[in-house]
Amino acid sequence: MKQKPRVAVFDFADCEGCELEIADLEEEILDLIEIADIVSFREVMKEHSDSYDIAIIEGSVMRPMDERRLRSIRSHAKILIALGACATMGGVNKIRNQWMPDDVKKEVYGDADLKGNELFDVFQTKALNEVVPVDYYVHGCPIDRDEFKSVITAIALGKKPDIPRYPVCVECKKNENICQFELGAFCLGPITRAGCKAICPTHNSACEGCRGLIKKAEAECVKEVLDRYKLSYEDIRRRCTMYNYGRKECSYDE
Amino acid sequence: MKPLIKTITKKDFSTFIDAIIKDRSYDVVGVRAKGARYVFDTLSSANELCLDYDVTIVPPKKYFLPQHETLLKFSMQKPFEGKETIPDESRIIIGVHPYDIIALDQTDRHYLDQQQDNYYKKRRENTLIVGVDIKNVSERSFAASMKTNTTDSGFDLLLTDIGTNYAITIGTEKGNKLLKKYATVKDANASDLTKLKTARNAVLKKYKQKVKIDKKDWSPLLVANYNHAIWEERADVCMECSSCTMVCPTCFCYDVKDDVSLNLTQGNRTRTWDGCMLKDFTKVGSGEVFRDDVKERYRHRFFRKGNYLPERYGFVACVGCGRCGIACLPDIADPCNLINELAHFSSEKDTGRYFIKEENEVLEKGIIHVPRSATIKKITPFNELDSLFEIELDDKKPLGHKPGQFVEVSIFGYGEAPFGISTPPGNTPVFEIMVRQVGNVTKKLCSLKPGDKVGIRGPLGNGFDVKSFEGKTLLFTSGGTGMVPMRSLINYVLDSKQRDKFKEIIILYGAKRPKEITFLGDVDRWKKIRDVQCELTVDRCEPSECWDGCTGLITTLFPKIQADKLDTKNTIAVVIGPPVMYKFVIKCLQTLGIPNENIYVSLERRMKCGVAKCGHCQINGIYVCKEGPVFNYEKLKPLPEAFE
């Protein structure tokens, strides 16, 4: 039998929620270890190895030391998978990119002397692909477990993962939800990449765009809908800040 | 015969429904409230039923074509033991409005045609429809002006609220039996019948939306306005979310995907609703997207409703439910609105034709989704991208194809892809296809070895009618992979048993680069046959490459034809190549003086199901996998999407 690929899971600036989603595969974890050797996964095991083929990385890059660590991981891994919104696009960590890093530090840590402490030496938040090439993306905050499985099986079978390029509305309609706009909410579903099974609107919460925008907030159709629902461009800009600050439409390869 | 009409008190009706639920022989579903809207969902008690609803979020098509449906279960270890997972549960749907009943009848025409869809069929057979006459009208519905607000058929039972009672029109014997078994009913008397009529008429006044023209006039109106500015104007604000098609009772296109378990041992082939408003709907393996422009997709949806399906089946594929009007955020999806606006502005004449009626042989009846097991016998690489695969059907039955037909090659876990057959017809289970590595299936195919198994569905589509070529001079022009089906045709007519039936044969063949010239062995052989002229060209040639032939596009080969000796009226021209090639080659053929009706082409689109069901390969009103892929140019020419 062919040797199983060695998989390592790493985290940067994140809440570890996406890793928890993997841990939550429960008995299916056994299926996963049938096809892969997990050699490093801080959240669920003590062991660690620097010899791995596939690196699964959660979190954003905030500091020079993160950048060095990420480059080192990249140099070990044949395949690098960005896990979750923080890794795929910066996600909530990019909210602070609205301000300069020094101002942010001052706001959070006041007058504490952090000079020379590289743990606090932050720059503007970066997604993984702003530092190293990323081979595969598992979108969302948190990720969808089924999509994670489908990306893993696609890699194992040597096929291109089937990540939707259509908006959340498609899945939302299949779920027979009442449109969030009809309920008076402002939903980013129409311009957000599907693949989450429209989990938020299905549980009566408007989409926040955590899987990335597939249309610009400036698009004609968005303007039309904003007008119709008496919302302003400022509203959508604010709305997109949560996950998509400073980001344009996502590319076809992401 | 007059329909049998009974009455039941509302209280007895509840008892009737509760009795069916309690019996558990059926999955009893009905209309229930969901917030301020309604959905079809499983009932646990008659109290949950809302029969005075206006419209449901999604139509009852979900019970026949579910949002996600497993077609096959397969094992990754045992290739090609895929089994159809035919549904067997019995269901009763209570509270279906007439327009939705009519939409189901329309869907029957598509799914229960010569190539029946077993899943759909079984669900239809196992489901009883208890309809209900509309009492409250959705603010966007225009069913009255579509004459879909009432129906005489398509239901097993139909309820009408006539005050303290429901009138029950019995539509089928199955419905009658259901009543006899579970309900206490009385024969309707004259007063009941008057009440029924009054109830139906009273609803008519409630429609706020009306289409101003008769539905039979939709088609000429659309045709006259194929190039109207309205398509672009409205498409400019389209979200491309396909919500309109998701909630539509007459939309039935689907996509198919293979899901594999995390341990890679087994998987499901599932189908899910797809929408023609989505950009990837027409995307082929090589990445090309047909109807790339939102405007084209936006127009397609209305033409499908008002022209394509009416031409094919004789009905307008819109029942006026108004769901798309509610679902569309920029409010551009509502056909009532669009048709009225077109009718208001339009004064143009009927000019275009967007549909071709073409009979096709159905070679494989019955099971349309399950591939036959086959074995790869030989793989011959042409270059780093293209390889020739020799495949044998495991049941050893002849493939029985015509030149120009295609097969769907299936690899469980990876999916299916269409391939032109490159070998001539023959009494053999062995055939060849050429595989170019562009997508998941083709890449996987190229990693397989002789002895490995694949699945085959086909032969599919319309091939060449070679008999009609007899006695003629034949001019074959192929570019790139177009040579694959062309080779089947050429070798068929050059077969020693056939050769005398045709006059001179001219073969023009172009490829991008010398290394992309495929079937060189065949080409050399053809060159040596009497009365065969065979000319080759490559678009370009690097200094490092060895090539002593012609350089330039395929059109540069035309001057090599001795035009003065060509009996153009008695020449059949066949063109197969990449989309960009047709326009230029056809111009050359016309310059030669070959009449359009003597020109045949073969087109490539996203032929996903191969049996004219899934909708992906549509060019205007036709399914390339059914009416094509081989077309007569004269017939195809009016279709704007054919050579876009």
C-alpha cells in the first residue's frame, strides 16, 4: 500500500474554531486517519513532527515572526491548505486594518512598554496568500465540515475541489428560507460565495459574508438592491468590514 | 363524463387527514405556515394544514426532483457496481394549487419522454396529489391571466372551500379509493356545485397582476425582440443568484456531483438543482463558458419559458405563480412584468427562429443514469495532453454507434465527461475515444492503465446520416480535437465495403502545433487511397519542431482544393472543430459555392446528462446532446447561440 500522506495542522491569529470543527468530525476522524497520518495538531494531540506533506493552517498573519513561521511551514509542505476565513482572506482580523498598527496597540495596551517585544510587533493583518502561495482553500467562519471533507477527499483523489462560485441565495432558496431582506434584515448572501448550506439565514441570521464576496459592493445590482431596501453604500461598506475589509471580489482560484 | 364531486365537512376533512397520518402508509405532506410564508412539509396533524395559503416559498417539485437526490451509490473498491437508488416511499401531498399541478404535468413531459427518468417516474407513481383551489392570491401571482388558476386534471383529489364544507373533485381512481378508505363524504348537490363555481369565480377578482397578452402570443413577442435593449438594461442589475429558477415550478435543470466518503471507500452520485442564471451553468472542462454574458443568461430564462419549451412541448413554461417576482431582489425576474413591458414597446416583426425539430433515435431506453461497465484495453499517448483510449464494453455487446455520436465516460468519485467516438461503426464492443487532459475526469482517465474499469453511457446524440452522403463528393474539415469524431466518419466512408458509394474525398485537417496532430497513422493511410486528397496545416511551428507541411490557419488549406473541378451542388461538407473555427471555415465553403444545406457541423457544449434532461448543453431552444451534436448548417444557422 502507498504510504499515507503526513498531515500537520497549525494555527496563527485565530480562535481555533475551525480546528475545532475538524476535531468535531468525531468518529469520522477515524476515516481521516485511514487516509492520512496526522503528525501535528496542537489542539488535539501532544506529538509534533516537522516532517509533513500537507499543512492545514488556520489563522491570519499579524507579525514578522508569523511570516517567518509561515514561510518555514510552506518550505516543509508540498500542499498548503488555508483553513477558515482568517487564513483564506484575513477575516475578522482585518477589521483592525482600518487603523495603523501603532494606534491599535495604543488603544489596546495603553502606555505599556512593548518595545523590543516581538510578540507585540504587529503589522497590518495578512491572509496566508499574501505571504506564501496557497494550494487549497476551505472557506468560512467557521468552516463547513462537509466542505472540509470534500476538499480533503478531492486532494486525496487528485481532483480539483468543487467550491461554489455562486451566491448563498442558491442554497438559501433550496432550504426554503424566507428571504432575510423580506424580514427586514440586511443580508450579504446575494454577493457571498455559497458552500455553507446557507447556515446563517437558515437559522434566521443574515449572512455576514464570511466566505468572501463574489461581487463587488460597488456593482450596479447591489446599488439597485440597496436603493430598493433604502440602504446606503455606507451600510454595505460597514457590513462588509466584518469579514471582507479591504478585499475585492475573490478570484476564481481561491 | 362529468367529474365526480363529493363534499366533506371541514371537521370530517380534518378527521380524514388525521386518519391517513395515523395509518403511516404514506408520508403525508401539506402546506404549513413558516413565519408569514408557507412551505410544503411533513404533517403530524391536520391542524397544521393551511389550505387558504397564497403561495409556498418553493413549489412541490421538490418531492419529485429533490434539492439533493442520490442517483447512484458506488464503491471505490469495486468499480462499476453502481446501483440506482430508486425511491420507494409513498406520499400524499395535500394542498397543491392548480398552477403547481399544471407545472408538474409540464415537468412530466420532460422527464417522462422517450428517455424516462426512473427516479422521477417512481416518485410520480408513488405520490397522490390532493390539490386545492386557490382561495387567497399571492400579490405577485398572475395565474388567472395564464389560465392556470384552475385545472381539470393532474390531481387525484381537488378540494374547493365552499364555506362550512370542502367540495372534493375526484380526479383518479386512486383518489377515489383514498376517500373511500379514510373519509366520510356526501355526493355534492346542486347547491354545492353552485357554491363551487362561485368560490372559483370570486378568486378571479383578487388577482392584481395580469399579463396583457395571451400566452400563445408570448413566443412571437419574444422572437421579435431577441435583440431588444430590455435584456441588457435589466441584466445590468441582475444579482446572478438564480433565486428565480430555484423557486420556479417549471425549472427542472440539475447538476450532478460525486461525493466520496472521507476514507475513500464509497460514495454517492447526487444531483442537485442547478440554475441557468449561474455563470458556471454552461462551463465545460476546458473552462469555456457559453452564454458568458449576464444578458444572454437573463434572456435565456425568458426564452426557455416563452419560446423554447413552447416550441418543443407546446406549452408556455410559466404558470404565473409569482414566486420569482417575490424572490428576485432587484425585481427583474417576474415574467408578467417583462412580457407586459415588451408588449407595450414592441412593434417589431417576427424574424428569428430559435428551435430545431429533430427526431433522434433512442438507442438506450430505460436506465439513463447508470453507466455500463467497460475496460480500458489500450492507451496510446499522442502528446503530453492527448491520448487515445481503446475501451471494451464488459457485456461484450456492440456499442452500435453512428459516426458523430458520443459516449459519457464515468469514473466513480470523479464524475462523467462526454467524448466523441473516434472509431467507425462496427459489430464490436470495442471503440476508441481521445482524451485531452483538461478537467477532473480527463486527468483521472489519463492516470488509469489498461485493465482498469470505467463506466460508459451511450452512444448518445444524433450522428451523421451517412446514407444521405452516398453518391456525393465529401469535404471534411477538422480542427484540433474535431478530428476525433471526424476520424470515425472518414474511416467509415473509406472502408473498402463502402468506398464506392462516395465520390472524391477531401480531408482538411489543422492543429495548433505539429505535436497536436493526432491520428498520424490514419492520415498517412488516407493519403495513399485513390481519390482522396488529404491536406494538413499547423497554426504555428517552433524552430525546434519538425514539420514539413503547411503553416497557417485551417482556412489556408482551401486554395489547395481544385475549385473548378468541384461539383459543389453534389458536395457534402462536414466541419468539426473549436467554436472559433466554424465562422471562418463556413465562409470558405460558401465561397467555394457549397450550399448551406450541404454543410454539416458537430458542436460541443456541456453535455452533462447526455439525455436532454439536465439542461446544460442548451443552445437557444435545442439540446445539443439530443438534437445534436451533429447538425445541418442550414437548419442550425438561425440559432444565434450556435456560433456565438
